[in-house]
Amino acid sequence: MSWFEDATSWSWIVYCLAAAALAGYLISICRPVYGIYQVYSSSMYQALQATSQQHEVLCDPSVPDSEAVTEKTAHTHILLLGWCGIVFLNLALMIIFCLQFESLSPYLWPLDPSLAVTLALYIAMRGGLRVLQFAFKYVVFVHALGMKTNHFHLSNEPRSAWSGIEIKTMEDSYGKTRVKVADACVRRFGHITINIGRSFFFMEAVWNPARAVQTAFLLSCLVGPWHYYFERSNSLIARVTFHPSRIRDGRFGRFNLMCVQAWQYPGYLVATFVLALCESDNYKRRLFLVAAMQPVTWGDAAGELVGSFFGNIEFPVLGIGEINYKTVEGCAGTLVANLISLAVVFHAHPGHADIFKVPPHVVVAIVAAVGMVAETVAVRSTDNAVILLSCLVALLLMRA
């Protein structure tokens, strides 16, 4: 028997590599958190805060350097929010793993040898879609928006090299609304195509609970570190990986996308584990997961697209980006998209009447509303995971 056919040997090798990647990732992300803490505790930062409080109005143009004070304060807050969120998430997952070790171990050990092919297919699918999306971005930005080639390349460069005036330059050159719409089209085209592929992938994987949990775990160990290590790179791989970064997220464009990936796959890990523990029927597991993914795929996309094209009533939200606003029209678009996509899923899966305590149309309405609320209140860049888990919990609470 070869080492590949020996499930125990295969499991040890893969988990050792995953543990090494995860350990390096966790150690690495602790460095910027410590750096931000030093900024917070430094006398310079305290002086800036004191100046802000003394003048009361942070952005008062009559106060010298008040704009710089505001910008530095906001920049530090956003970085702290993003990095601490990732650290908190990973610590929470490790605590859950330790507390639920006996329940988790049957699903994680030994690894399914067919997982090598499964992961290879998923990575190939994701890479192929990223190249397609990059080409789509070029068409939208250069041909539809009329963006200059140097500005297109600038949008794909590491955001750490941005000085802070790039958003204004782009909006002055092409118009605020057009930049906002182009951002939304590119980001949501990638979001929809990736999530459709991911839906089919996990829809098939969930038939085998152990393989679904193992797949989500290994992808969590792979995707987060991948985005972290390429976040400041200007290589072709980094440009293709981070091309969905919005212009209007400014210097946090790549950081926003990195946080999205850092939260998204652990969200799928928790979802597959919860389904494995709470539901033994394969058909129900598949229905619950597919239904919970609809607000992630369609509701989240519709919110930004409707808000970008038709949104007028804006309100501030907490998020990773230089511009953090959502619109009432976008929230309405999210709700409508959730209702339609969930109705289609339930119509395409007959025999669901006996699965829930309440009628199917009530299930659709409740899950759609939960998805809309989760998308609205979640910190920008964490919403994919928050929407998925919120909708999944709602579905499980309503099952018969």
C-alpha cells in the first residue's frame, strides 16, 4: 500500500502542512496587531487624540491639521478593527475545536484520499474564474468606464503604495457615480460567479459530512494565508488574486478583500460542522446549505448593485474601507433578491413541506429577512460569513 493510499499517513502529512501554514499565518498577523497597539499607546497618537478632543469638531477646516488628525485616527481604527477581527475569529475557532474535539475528530480524521482530487478541482475552478473576472474588470474599467490604462494598472497595484488621493483622482476623472457603479459591477460579478461555483461544490460535498468538513477546514488553512502573503505583492498572481478590490475602498482595498477571505471559509467550516452534527439526513443537509447560501450569493450582490445604480438614501456602517456607506435602496434590493432566490430553491426541491414547523412561504420570508438584517449590520468584509451562519441557524430553528 502506497503512502497516498494509506489514510493515516496521508492525514498526518496534510495536517502537518496545514498546521505549519496556519501557525505561520497566526504568528504573522499578530505583528500588525502589536504595531497598531504601539501606535495607540504612543505619545504621538495620544497627542493627536487630545488635539481632536480639544477642537471638538474633527473636520473643522479652521483648525490646522484637523483633517490629518481625523484621517490618521480613522486609518488606525480600521486597521485595528480588521486585524483584531481576524485574530478573534481564529482564537474563537481554536476554542471551539478544543471544546468540541471529541465531536469533531470523527469528521476530521482520517482524511478522505479523494480529497486531493476534490481540492485540486476546486482550486482550478477558483483560479480559472479569477482570470475570467480579471478580464471582465479590464472590459468594464477600460472600455465601459473609459479608464486610462495607467489608472487601470493603479487599481490593481498594492494599496499600501497609495497615498490617499487616488479615490478623489478617479472620481474627478470619471465621475463619482461611474466609479461606484464600475466597482460594484466588477466586485459583484466575481462574487456571483465564485459563489455559484462554490454552491455546486459544497452542495455535492455535503452528501459526505466528513469530506465537507475536511474540505472547508483545509480551504480555511489555505485561502487566508494565501491572501495575507500576497496582500502587499505586485506580482501577476497578486494582481489577479486581488483584482476585485474596490477603488472606493482606497488604501484598504486589498485589506478588505483579505478580511473577506479570512472570515468566509471559517464560516463554511462552522456551517458544515453544524450541519454534520445537527442533521443526519443528506437531503435536508443539502437543502439547508443551499438555502443559506442564497442570501450570500444573490442578496449581498443585489444590495451593492441596487445601491450603486439607484441608491440615494445613505447611512454609515462599520467596515474595512475608506468609504463605508450603505443605502436604504440597497437593503430593499437585498430583501427582494433573498425572497426570489429562496423561493426558487424551495420550488426546485420538492418534499420540503414536512421538513419545517411552519409553511414554506413563511420560511422563505423569515430567512430572507434574517439575511437582509445580517448583511446590513455585519461589519463590511465579515458579512458573507455572518449571512451564511445567520440564515443557517434560522433554518435549523424552524425545522420540524
